[in-house]
Amino acid sequence: MKKIKEIIIIKNRSDILLARQIVKQLGVAIGFDTLTSENIELVINELATNLIKHANKGELIISSLNNGKKQGVQIESVDSGPGFNNIEKSITNGYSTKKSLGYGLGIVNRIMDELEISSKPGYTHIICKYYIKNKRISGSCPFLIDGASRPRLGMSLNGDSFIIKRWNHSALVGVIDGLGHGQFAHRAAKTAWNYIMKHYDQPLDQIFRGTGRTCSATRGVVMALARFDWTKQKITLASIGNITVRVIGSSEKIDFIIRRGILGIKSPNPVINEKHWDPSYIMILHSDGIISHWNWDNFYYLQNESATKIAQVLLRSLAKDDDDATVVVVRGKI
């Protein structure tokens, strides 16, 4: 597809309608489905409305993206207004620099795959990108993956959640633990889960950054994410907070660098760990609702069981009564 680039001066509401029409036409040319086109129009509406509300006027630059493997759209917002006093706070849902209800840039962060903001008095430049998702699974996934989770005893809402997503030659697996338990922990974990499931194919550092921004209006979460590439026999893992990751079956101990912190509260950047992955290994991820000192030797009888069976037995045997608990298991096919 030929490169497309449109520059729209935003001064009033009619300019917003024009920008929405342009991005809709671009979406048709690229191949966006109806829901994606509607979401991108929401982003245009948010950015353009902010230009009028906070800077009186500005420019939206809408461009097609095609790097050979991915197609998508890039939207830039440029203005000479007062700038953001706190960039990250402006992305928090419910935050507005005017005395009115607003979502700041939270909508943009949730929908777009990438969001970068540079701002100072007299100049603000926002760049955001969205790529078409390829959900096709190339060949049969060589892993068995499943999880088991339950809320704190006596509670109906679970503050834990887990991620299992397969596409192309990859799989993304993870555990999310909202701080505390009950409805607020559940809300934090669900917010993180929703963001990740919409951005699963992005680099892990970008997923963590976007999750932290999205969870900034919640209690926050800790989480670990592992991406498997089964054609390269490679695993990439990132973790912030007290999610336990164990690998069973390797002749040498496999350690991952874990960063302390909470996503949503001064979110730190994770350390990205890349390791060789052998299909004979078993990976077990679990929240701190599972007792930390347990020995695989006590469960060796599960060596040839399915991921589902292993997760269920570990949850039933090791879960604490006073916390939400989650176990996710990845193993080669039996």
C-alpha cells in the first residue's frame, strides 16, 4: 500500500469530524475491522478535543504504517499550548487538567499499541501507533498451557487473574495479582488483564509500561509475563513484584531477574530476561497466595500429567486460606 499522510489543522468541532473521516478512510484502506475503526476514531476524538480544550488549536498528523511485517496507523498531535505538568498523571483515567470530567489520555493508552509524549511549556508532541493484530496460529502449539485460580476463602471476587494467549508461533502466559483482595484488588487485576489482552503482541517492556499507566487509577498490580517462541525455542520473561516463576526439568537452575515494585504506583521498568527453552521443561508461575516454600519432589508424580492437572493439584494443595491464589503451568505435550 502506498504511504498515506494527512495533516489536519484542528481549531473547532468541524475539524474533528474531518479528522475522523480521514482516519476512517485510512482504516478501510489498511484493513481495519469495524471495531478497530471505531476505536481509532475515539482516539482521534480524544486528541483533537484536547487540542481545542487545552491549547485552543493544533495539528493532527495521520499516517499509514507498513514495516513489511505489520500494517497500521500513526497519529501525531502537535500544539503550542501550556504543556502537561505531569505527563503520566495525564494518562490516568478520570484525570483532567480542566475543571470537568475527562479521561485524559487514558483512552489513547488503552487502545493504541504505542504512546509517546514529549511536553514543555509552549510545545507538546504526542505520537501513538496501532498495528493490525494477526491472530492466526501457525502450526500446532507444542505446549500444554492452563491455569487455576480462586479468591480468598469466603470471598466471591478474585483479586488474581492469569493470561494465556496463543498466536502465530508465539504464546503469552502470565499471572496478575491485584494488591490486597476483594473488589478493589479484582478491579486492578481486571484492568491489567483487559489491557494485556488488547496488546498481547507488543514487546514486553511496552506491555508493562502501558499496564502501569492503565492501572494508575487502581490499587495497582504485580505480575509476570512469559512469551514463548516455539520456532526459536526461546522464552522472554519480565516480572515486577512477588510473582514466583519456577522451571522444572533443566539440568541447570534457570533464574530470572525480578524487579521489585508495583505497576500503577510509580511503575518501574521490568528487566527483560531471555532464555533458551526446551520443550521438556515445565514452567510454573504463581501468585503469593501460594505458599512460597514448596518442593517439586513432593509433586513429582505429576511429571507426566497435563498442565491442567498440575495447576489444579498445586492450587488445591498449596493455596493459602487468607489470600487469592493462582497457578499457571506451561509444559511440552505429553
